[in-house]
Amino acid sequence: MSSQTALKSCACIVALMAVACTRVPELEDQLTPALKRADYPILVPLDSAAPPLPDPEIESTALEQELAARSARLQARAHALASRPN
């Protein structure tokens, strides 16, 4: 790494650190005293918060059957259209 690249990297890091310390009055002024005194929310395990996902094997089998049935219906329709006299 050249010294010029290192200098640019350091300048970017210093600029980002300065921006991170900036006070944003638009956000801080919206906090009411009650909100500032409020407790943190209760954390719950993710396993109990989200419903369990369906078994991928069962889902893929159901999807495969649905697509096969749709394919059969479309082929029958195409055959019926092709055999119709013009």
C-alpha cells in the first residue's frame, strides 16, 4: 500500500469518526421524557417469536405435484386446441 493510499484511508477514517460523534437535534428532540425513562423491551428467543418453517421435503413434494398437475392440464388444453378443426 502506498503512502498516499494510507493517507487517504486515514483521512476517511477520521472523517467517519467525526461524523459519528455529531449530534442530530432532529432525532434527539423527538424523544419525550417518558420515552427517555422507558425500560428496554423484553427480549425473547427467536425460536418462540417466529413460527417454525415447513419441512422443505414436504413443501417441494407438494410443489412438484402442483406443477405436474398444471402441466397436465395445459398439455390437455393444448391438445384440445390443436385437434379442433379450423
